[in-house]
Amino acid sequence: MKTLIEIYLKDLLRNKMMGLMVILVPVIFYPLLYWGITQFIMIKNGFAENRDLTLHYKIENPEFSSLEDSIRSVSGIDASKTQQFKPDKNGLYINVSMFNDLPRYEVYLDSSNAFQMKAYSELEPKLSGFYETKINELIVRKNYKKEYFKVYKIEPVNIDGRNEIITKVLSLLIPLMSVISILASIAAASVELASGHSEDKTTETTLTLPLNRKDVIFAKFITVVIYGMLAGLISFTFIVVIMMHIFTSMIDKIGAGMADFDWSLIINFRNISLSLLSLTIIAFFVSMIFITAAGFASKRKEGNILVSPFSAIITYLPIVIVIPALEPNIFIAMTPVLNIAFALKLVIADDINTVFILETLVFSSLWAVLLYRFLFPFLLEEEVLLGYSNTSLTKKIKMKMSRWKKK
Amino acid sequence: MEEKIIIKNLNKEFYDPQRGIVKAVDNLSFSAFKGEIFGLLGPNGAGKTTTLRMMATLMKPNSGSIEIAGYDTEKNPQDVRRSIGYMSSSTALYPRLSPREIITYFAELNDFPQNELAMRVEQLIKYFNIGEYADTYSEKLSTGMKQITSIARTIVHNPPVLILDEPSSGLDVIVAQKIHTYILDLKNEGKTIIFSSHNMGEVEKICDRIGIIDNGKLLTVGTIDELRKISGKYYMEEIFIYFVKEFEEKVYNAHQN
């Protein structure tokens, strides 16, 4: 099997067009897609109504208690008055105290959370309005001149520090871009090794050698996984370098203390090893699916037709996880590839959900067993493995199905 | 004479959604001896390739048996594979591997002794005159060069039986001539060679015995002189048409009755 893997890998790695495509696809495609999706979500957050968001507030001075009604009127939030002011990531926190007879606001939020940002955008005019009212009252009461007062802008404090957003974006972006690279490379490699080798009759020739059919398929499978991992590693390294460069220059432009951005928040052993582990698992599953799909085709053209729908679905699955409203659930845990990508997101975000991760492991193993038990035997059959049929692809599938039904 | 290939009552059926069960090979029996070139001649779809594929253990027969170099294809497929060199109708080379790499890898896959491997590869490169393009990716080679590489790869492990599916199809006369010379050399080394072809002249020129096949049935087997005697024709093309037409008439009459 080692020699076979060596042959397949050498042949694939020398395919310059395929290599170029595998690297270029994620580099061009993914940042645009990621940016588009996050923008879309930030703007079109109509689904925010479906999610409960708690706004914890504390009004220290009874003179400002009328602000309570304004706070409570913000749509889509569950306002909760609190005496102990301990901000955390799970809600929006406002502390209203008095400073020189005027309200002083302390706002804490998770600025990477679209729902909190939306709620805050509704809340801010109310807070500013209340402040204006109090200034006007003070002017009248104490006969001050209006010019004495400057309208100050409320600056909410991001609960995780100002590096949080960039850390979150990058820690998701980098592994996810590598996922796209893995998907693209595995799809191309599967078509080449399964359908292409049927078309070129190299599989046929290989099977006349003293080798086991299963070994030949496993060799193809392992080659595809290795090729996918290599592509993933190359793009992972490439993306990390590019991202560091882009974000460093962006941070420099933003200036104001952001230049000391701590890269170890993202590029650390834990994140890299977790990402690589997840990428390996994803490569394993995707290879199983693609090799099986491409195995039903006896020509590259047919292979591409068969693999394309799977590519589209599997490519979009990891992208789905950037949607902030998506909470871990059993359906995500049941969906191959998506579940692993989602688990990776949770682990990197330090939001470990043991039940979800266990469900993911159980369902992933189940999928692997099902694929091996029910689809793998199909691949061993001579019409499928060797592509012996001049009939059309649909006919071939029908033929396979009718035989299967007979059995 | 030692029988290297024995085929007995071989049958192979395919399922086609439109045509139902199709008989690709119908009760086929023949044998080939050591040091013999056996030509399998037949029109398109006659069942030649299916027969060769079953001999090469790629397909399993529905019934009947194939024995190659003393091994049954169903009972001892791995031993059969060790005893054969199979060349498919296309060159079947890995496009981005050079002839040297392909020949070396196939020797390794055939469990060729590691200490003799380099010498064997060089010997074949020299014999087939591959040296000039031995390190060029096969996708950049001409059809003739590919075909010669393919033959070298097929015989690298020195098997006693060679199964060649249309080895000279699509080649120009000069390359085809070279391939015929190589095949005759291999026969002189004592190898049993079975090959299929459409080319009547080629079959007439190099085959010791010829089997004509149509609709999965073996119509006749014999040396060229024997076939001439039976058919009363001289040229291979006429002999072939004679047997195929005779068979078609028989089938027609059977349907009429």
C-alpha cells in the first residue's frame, strides 16, 4: 500500500494546475465570503427578536430612576435591575451613577455579539437623550450657560478587552480558511484518483497486480487525506502569515494603542494543535464522502458532476458556524463536518460544551461506520471500481440501485 | 505441450436496465500453450475484452473456470496475478510519472526482488530503447512511446503469461512493427501471450493460433492454415468474415425455426 500511496501522491503533487487551484481557491474565495456573511449578519439581524438578551442595569441615584422606563423600552431585551454590578459576556451591563449632578454611564458589552450591539444601538440615543434632559434641567435650575457643557459620547467597554474582536475573527478565520482549502483539494484529488484513474484505466491495471481491492481503495483514501492535509497545512501557514501582515498594518493604521496586539492570543500551541486535529478529522470525513461520490463515476467529467453538490454543501457547512445566533444543538451535532467545525469554534472560544462535543463524537463515529458498512462495498464492485460501463452516469447509478434493491 | 491457459465453459452476464440480462461471454472454452501467441479476434462488443478481464481477475465469471499457470482465477487470484502481465486497451500510465518511475513502481508492486530491481529496470529501458525519454513525464510522450512503456511495465516482473488487449491499436506502422517484434521476442523467451485485436494482418503475422469470437461465443480456433482449410478462404479478413457471417446465419435460422 505504501508504494501505491507514493505513486498516487507523486502524481497528484506534480499536477501544477490542481495545486494552484487548491491554494488560490481559499485565498481568494474565503475572505470575501466571510466578510460578506458577517456584514450581512451584522446588518440584517432581524432574527434578533428570537433571542433573549438580558440587560442588567443599576441606577445608583434615585434622581435618575426615570431612566428605568427608557431602558426597559428597548426592544428585544429582558431588562433586569441589579444591585451587584458584575459584568460578564452573557448580557449588556449599564451602571448609572451621579457625577457633578449629571448621570454618568458605564456600559459593558461584548462588541463581537451582534445582538448586544443592536440592543446597544437602540439604547444609546435613550441614554444620550436622558443626559441632555438632565443638562437642560441643570441649566434652568442653576442658571448655567449651555456653552459650558460638552456633549460627551458614550464609549461602551468591551467585556473581553479591545483585542477580543480581532482575536475572535482571526481564530475563526484562520482554521476555517484552511477547511476550505482542504475541501477544495480533497474534491480535486478524489475526482483524479477515483474517476480519473477509471478513465485512464490505471485502476484496472493496478488491480491485475497481486494487491487487494480494499488496499487499492484505502491507498486512494489515505492519499486523498494526506493531500488534503498538505493543502490545509500550506494554506494554514500561508493564511497565518498573510493575516498577520494584513492585521498588523490595519492595527497600525487604527493606531491608538492597538499596535501592541498580542498575537499569542491566536497563534498559540492550543489553537494550532486543536485546529490541526479538527482539520484532520474533517479531511478524513470529507475524503470518505468524496472518494465514494467520485468512485461512482468512470470519467473525470462525471466525477466533477457527482462531487460538485457535495462540495457545495460541505463548503458551506463550516461557513454556517460564523452565524452568531447559532447555538450548539443536536442537529448540528448530527451533521458531519459542520459538527466538527462547530466544536472547534466552541473550543477556541473557550465555550466548551461537553454534551455537544460528546454528541459530535458519537455521531461522527456513527457516520464513519455507516459509510464503511453501506457505501464502501459498492466501491469494491467491478462496475464501480473499474468504471466498466459505457452507459450514462444516471443509467449507471440506476443500475447500481436496481442491483442493490435486488440484493 | 504445457497448457498455460485453460478456459472451460466460461460465462459472463451483465445487467442492463434497458436490455435486461446481456450475455457478454457465452460458454467459451479454449486453451493456450507455453511459448504460444494466441490471438482473440472479434468485432466490437464480441466479448474479447470481457474474456481478457476475467483472465486478469478483474471480473468474476458467472460460471465456468479459468486456469492460468496452474492457478484458478477464483480460488487463487493472487497467484494468478503474480503469473500474469496485463496490458489494457489504453496505455494506462500515470500522467505525471516518468517511464523509469512507472516501471520501477510496478516492479515493486509485483514484489520483484529489491536487489535486482534497478538492474531489471535498466535492462528494460535499454531493450525497449526508452532511454531518451525515460525521465520525461508520460503525459508528454507520444502514443507510441506510451505504448512501449506500457509493455515494459507489463513484463517487468517477468511473468510467464501475458494478456494484451489490442496492444497496437492506434499506433503507426513503424511503432506497431516494433511492438510485434517485442511480442515475438517474448514468445521466444517461452511466454504465453494472449492478445485481442481488430487488425487482421497483425493476427495473421504473429499469432500461432487464432480464436474468432462473436456475441460471446467462440466460433472457431486453429492455426491460420487450419482456418484457411475450414473456410476455403486465404486472407485473414475473408476468413474472419466467413466465420462471423456463418454464425449470424445460424443465429438467424435458429430464430426463424
